[in-house]
Amino acid sequence: MKKFNWTDFLIFIIATELVGAVSALIAGDFSAFYSQTVQPPLSPPAIVFPVVWAILYALMGISAYIIYYHRKKSALRIYVIQLAVNFSWSIFFFRFRLLTLSAIIAVILFILVGIMISSFSKIKKISAILNIPYLLWSAFASYLAIGVCVLNR
């Protein structure tokens, strides 16, 4: 086991936040497209999304650092894969407006987050628990993506 390192800890959080920021930057103006689509019931206002995602990315970064701290590279691979899928979703949805593909990606992301949580729980329970809000939000995001896909055909 490694010694706790504040620099590495902050790098994990900042790097994860940057994944979300770069994805959003590439995706473009999400609020304009969001307001132009027919939304399913329970859709939150557009301002909710960046706030929720900032919190979730911080939790993901913290949990990934915990796994890194315990030197578990295979679990970190799952983390990186789900983060890459997460990165792609907003680009396909907002930039390219590929609603069906985005709905499929959202469901795949939900599954990957579940796999990641399962993997993390075998190493350090707190790293899995930190991702429960992410799993719940991914389920909700899948519902929203599928709803937007169906309602905007």
C-alpha cells in the first residue's frame, strides 16, 4: 500500500473534472439544444446538470484515487473505460444529436458504472459507496436519454 499523497489525490479529482469539462466544451451549447427538445416527465432544468456532474466527477476522482492508492490497476481500467464512455455521451447527444446512439451509450454507461462499483467494492467499500450517487444519476440519465430519443423522433 502506498502512502497517501495529496498531489496524486488532487490530480485524480482535477483530471476527472477535466474529462467532464472537455467533453462539455466539445459538445457545445447544451442548454440551447436541451430547450429545443421535448423532454420526458421529471426532466430537471438545464442548470442542474453541470452542478450535479461537477459533484459526481469529484466523487469519481476521489474513489479512483482510493483504488490507485491500493494499487489495483485492473479496477482502474474499468474506471477509465466508463470515464471514456461518459466523455463520449454528451458529444454524441449535444454536438451530433444522435439521440438513439446517445440512449444506447447512456445505458452502457449505467452498466459500466455498476461493474465499476462492484469491482471497487472488492477493494475498498468506501470507493464503491462514493459512486452510488453516480449510479443513481446514470440510471436517471438513461431514462432521460431514452425519453428524449422516443419523444423527438
